Amino acid sequence: MKPYKKLMTRYKENTILGNINGILSWDFEVIMPKKGTQQRAEQLAMLSGMLHKRSTAPEIGNLIDKIQSHAKYGDLSTIEKRNVTLMKRDYDKFVKIPVEFAQELTKHGAIATESWKKAKTKADYSIFKKDLAKMIDLKKKQAHYFDSEKDPYDVLLDYNEFGFSTKIYDKIFDEAKAGLVPIIKAIAGSPNQPDDTLILRHCPVDIQRKVIFDIAKFVQYDLEGGRIDEAVHPFTSGFFDDVRITVKYYPEDFTPAFYSSLHEAGHGLYEQNFPQEFKYQPVGQASSSAMHEGQARFIENIIGRSDEFWEFYLPRFKELTGKTFADVELKPFIHAINKVSSTKIRIHADPVTYSLHIILRYEIEKDIFADKITVDEIPSVWNNKMKDYLGIDIENDAEGCLQDTHWAWQYFGYFPTYALGSYYNAQFLSKMTQDIPNWRDEIRTGKIATIHNWLNTNIRKKGGLQDPLDMVKDITGKEFSAKYFIENTKDKYSKLYGL
């Protein structure tokens, strides 16, 4: 069908342009000179404008209409029909956005990110506040453009995870809190607490870097089609054969770099394992944001925090780190790695308390877009919630509301997908264990291929063929539920803490 071929040609061209934009954004975060912010903001804005014009050109809409009304539409394959569906979904949204607004949003994202970096370095929210206020205003306008009749935060939640809203997330997070809070309290009251000194040891950055590259190879992150660099905040960017991850090192604690590298490698593995035949097609992308985050946290937590992984990897870890960890024994070390305790920083949080960090952000964002709190109030609201939910006193803005770069990046409505991804994972793990009963034994012997094959077959190789909730039901045979996460958490940590 000629209209379909024309549509896919336009999509490929736009995807390549988007890849160029992505490389500029990666460079902005990793190696760009500090003075280049304004210049780069203008470059990104121009590219964003070009991409927006091309993606919302009347020709795109006309081609979609011709395809869907064509007498031979029924002859298209499932993949081809899905491509049209995904393109129409995006076109119908973004055609409502004026190109000037798209450019302004992108340009301000670069400027806000740079002011966030300065504010975080100086632990001074006032430096970022003005740019944050503008970003919130821009996101409200974007939501209004997308759908003026819906709650703006619901619009942004749906944009980040198709089909989701505050009504759905409220139910999920209420279930999660009800299940997790008693577990957290029981753990805190347990006399069987781990020894922090087994992991809180000075480990030079050059040694940590060797470990990070070694562990990336173990989980089969393809370094010939990827990179590992340093950034203020770990992230992943890229597409198919050029997927880049970043990490931040802490000399007195190896675990933040270690687990963030596993997390980002998980993102990278998702991107690197899409079917090559899906390249430059709408189906050549993740099912959703939460599915992507789930794949990252699967490698980080289900694999990287398992007893079996450390049974295999600890000897290698000791070899790479020399005398630093030479005296540690396996079981106490595993307990320390899986320690549950309240922490100020989300990306350093354990898998049990992590959801509370996400719920906190979700509630603040919801109130921001409902005009229930102002930009001036964000630090105090944040600090009060940290005290209420995690019993932590926040001492400065850098460890409080400035710790994440997402709001500068314009990622409002994205945070909930981090927790949702973990909940997807738990349900997938239940099914994977049925299909591969000995997967833990394989990890124990340093084998990960069978697990990758399962993830590739069931999730990665499907790309964007299904919406997330449909994928969960198709893989597991059951409707999505957070109960699997609660049950897994209770089972694992009851054994660790003797509950």
C-alpha cells in the first residue's frame, strides 16, 4: 500500500532527526562545556521545532486517514496496523501543539536543567525556583493543548503511561502503602539488622569504574553498541545500535554507582534487544515508560540483589576491589546489600521503601497541578512528607526537592512509572519462575542467557506491539495487580530479617 510506505518513510526521517536531538541532549549532560548552555538550548529548540513541524504536518494526518479508509487496510499485518495506531495516537496529540510552544518547552528544558545543576550544587532552591515555576506553567499549557477538558495531571499521567490516571494510581498506591508500611515497621523493629561497615568502605572511583564495566558485561549490556559515562544524575539515552548509559560515583559507598549502573544497563538492554526489523517503525520502542523502568529495575533488583547473584559475583568483586572487601563473608554481605532503611535520596533507596519516595513525588505533583500548593511551598511540603512517610529530617534542598532532575527535564507525571515498573516486574517474576523454575540456580553459576531469552521473548522483542496492561495480561494470563509486589517483598525480607 503506497500511503503506508510513504508514512513509514516520513516516520524514519523523523526518527533519525530525533536521534540527532538525543545525541545533543546526551552531550549536554555529559561533556558539553558549562558556557554552552544557551547555545545548546537554541540548537535543541530549533531541532525540536523542525521535528514538531514534520511530525504534525498535514501530510501525516492525510496519510493516516487514507490508510485507515483504504479498501486494503484489512490486508495490512498486525505490525503494520499497530504502527498506524501508534502514529495516529501521537499525531492526534501533538498536532494540537503550536510549533512555537514546542520550541519554547524544549529550550526552557535545557535552561532549567542548567539552573537545577547550579541549585543542587549550592543546595539552594531559590536558584531553580523561577525556572521551575515557568516549567510547571508550560506543562500545564501542554496538558491543556492535549486535552482541555481533562484534569491536567491526568493528561500528563496518560502521556507517560497510556491509559493511566490519578484514579488508577490512587488505588495502586493505596494498596502499596497498606502492604508496605507494616513490613517497613516490622523490619525497623527487628533485632536482626545488617552490618553497614561491610559495604560503607572507601572504594576509589577508578576501581569502581572497573567493577561497573565488568558487571555491565556480565548482564550482557553491549558495549560495542553502547557507552558508560559519568553525569550528575544517571540516565540512559539512545536507540538500537547506539545506547548510552551514565553513572555517578561515590568513593565512600560503591552501591549507588553499582546499582544505578545495573538499572541503566537494564534500560540499555531493553533498547538493544528490540527486533532489528522494527527499527525506524513506531513498534520499535518500549511498550511504555513503566515497562522500561520495570526492565531496568528487573536487572537492578531481581537479579542484582539476589542471593544467587552474589554467590556467583562476590569472588569476582573481591578480586577487582583488592583488599577493600577481602574480609566480607557472603551471607552478612548479602544482608547489608539488601538493607532496608529510610534514606533521603530516592536513587539510593532500597526496593522496599522506594515506593514511598515515588508516592511522595506523585502526591506533590498532583497537588501542584491542582493548584493546591505553590512553587514556594514545594520544599516545605517535600520535607514534611519525608518526615511523615520515612521519618527523615531533610537538612538542605540538595537532599530534598532538588535531588532529582526530572522536573527540569519537564518529566511531570513520569515518577509514578518507577514504582509501577516494579509492580509489573513482580507479576512477570511469578510467571518467569513457572517457566524457568531453576533460574536462581543459573544465576548462581553465572549464567544469565536463559533469563535474557525469557525477557527478550516476552517483553523486549515485542517492542511497542502492545499497551502495557494488555502486555501484562498476555504474558501472565492475569489482570495487573500490585499484590505480587507486596507478596514478594514480604517473603524476601521476612527471611532476611527473621520476621
